Amino acid sequence: MKKICIFTYAFMHPHHTMVNFHIENLFSGTAVVCAGKETEYQPVKRTVFDRSSVTASNLDAAMEAIFGFTNKLRGLPTKNLIGTERARIIDFLRRENVDAVLCEFGCIGAEVISSIGNIGIPMFTYYRGYDGTMRIRSARQRRLTARALKKTAGLFFVSQYLKDNLASYGLVHPNSHVIPSGVNTDKFHPVEKKKNKFVAIGRLVDKKRPDITVRSFCEEAKSVPDATLSMLGGGPWQERCQQIIRDRGMEDRVELLGEQSHGNVLKHLQESEFFLQHSVTSPEGDGEGAPTSIQEALACGCVVLSTRHAGIPELVSEGETGFLVDELNETGFRGLIGDALSGKIDVGKIGQASRSFAVGNLDNRLLIKRLESVLSDA
């Protein structure tokens, strides 16, 4: 394998940690990138084709209207990769002597491979969460995906759950692999833990149900003066969570820190005994893949308290590296936090097991070698 091109939404997206890791490290950092846009967040430099820079011609506009109409009749998404943009992407791939394409996220893979999957370059797609849960619920997206699979060299999934979810719609590929995103276990490692320190990391959105996390902690921790919770991440549920904290007079014990740097995320994980995440399937159908924050928490020796949702049970062995309850089981979630605060959980033993599991199964340097092996075989 000489060179791979990574298709993704942005070069680079500050929240797409593992896509960025692939851009930086796949095949010793030789990848080129085809992105929907370029951002100011560019910790590394790569050769990039910025799709937003393409100026459409009058012919493109006519083609877009025609294809949009015919796609609608065929029950496909109306957006098309056609005309000037398609030609310039193909020219970029050939000019860069690309040996294989990796589309990060299923939506991108379906669009790109259905359009240019017949140009003699093996093309792969990596499913990560939203693309394999909410987006695949669309009948139009499923039809486009089915068309793309005929031209696809292989699929990757961050969890078996996502692979099974696509299979439930009849979307299968013989060359499919479950490879979690992983974490750098040298960087993410435990330090001295602060007793009764809890942390939650992630966007404050429907599929995280941060209100359940905050409410459960406040109710169980109000009689334990040294218990604290730090929540890192912003989002539409922030004010609702802040109100829960105010109503229970826990402003000095629960902090909503908003978006934080990677360094601060690491610090909180390293110092915390417990990691909280009440993931659920959102009303619209959005779900997790295999949450990176949980993988990072395991590597830092945290006891994970979470839910039996999506790929989380593939990461957390109940009673060994953490504890899980069913989605929306707030009483059960409170019970786990209560057990943690009462000393019923052996933090040292479970923290060591979490760390050992992460080192053996979630180290991203080992996982990227598995990914490279499959890509090279193409």
C-alpha cells in the first residue's frame, strides 16, 4: 500500500478524534484527504481536496436538477455527486496515485462509492454511530447504501451493534470488520484518583440524556459532602441541567464546564474514580457506536457506570470493568451511583481491570494496524 485517500466531512473536525487520528497516522501519515470543507483546526498538514471549493457550471445545475428528479422517482436521496465535482475528485485521486479510499462515516461512503466506485480504486466505508443508527432508518439512504455496497471493497464498524443494525436491513458485505476507534493508552492512563470524583464527557444532547446523569448524581450525592461531578461538553440540554443543579442546591458540587481542551478532558479522566454516561436511543433514532469517551475512561482506570446501549456492552464487562443499567432506568442508574458512594464498588480492583482491558483491546496503535492490514489486502 502506497497511499490512501480519506473522505470525511471536514479537514479537520475538532470532535472527530479518531478520523483525525487516521488522517495523522494511517500508513505512517501518507494519507491525502477529500473533505467537505477545511477548518482552522489543522494540527497536521496534508494534501487536501476541498469539495466546497468547486464552482458548479450551468451544466452542473441542469444535471443536478435532472438527477435530483430521477433519484426522487427511484426513492434515492436527491443530492448527487456529479459533473464538475465528480470529475475533479477523480482527477485528484489519480493525480495523487491513490491506492485505496476510506470513507469515514456511512453517509459519505454511500454517496461517494455509488458515484465513483467503478474507477478501479478499492473503496471502503467506516461506520461510527449516527450514520449506522439514525441515518440508516431512512429508506432513501438504505437504497443508496445498497447500491454503493455493490461497488464497495469492504466495511468497518466501531461496534458489532452497528454491523448487526445494518444487517437487520439486509445491508451486509462479506468483507466486514469490527474495529473500535481505540485510544492512545500511553497518553490516557491513570494518576492518583480523587475520592468520590465523578466525570461525564460528551455533548449535552438527546442520546446522552445528561439530565438523568445530573439528577441521579444530585439525589445520591447530597448526603456525601466530598462527592463531586464535572460534566465536560456543551449542547442544548445545558440550561435544563443547570436548573436541576440549582433546584437541588448542588452548585458547589456539580459543575458544567462546557467544551474543554483535550488536555483538560485527559486531566479529569485521570483524576476521576467514576465515569458516568446515560446513553439512550434518541426519539429520532440516533444512537452511539462505541463511545470514545468510554474507551478513554477505561484506559484511565475509571469505573464506568453507563447503559446497555449500542456498543457499550462490548466495551464494559458488567461487574468487571463497570456497571450498566437499561436505557432510561433512572432508578437503576441512581442505584449504581449510590453503590459507588457507599463503598460497595471496589474502585481499585475494577479500575485495574478497566485499564488492563483498554491496553489489551483498545490501544489505537494496535487497532490501526488491523485496519491497515485489511486495506493493504485490497
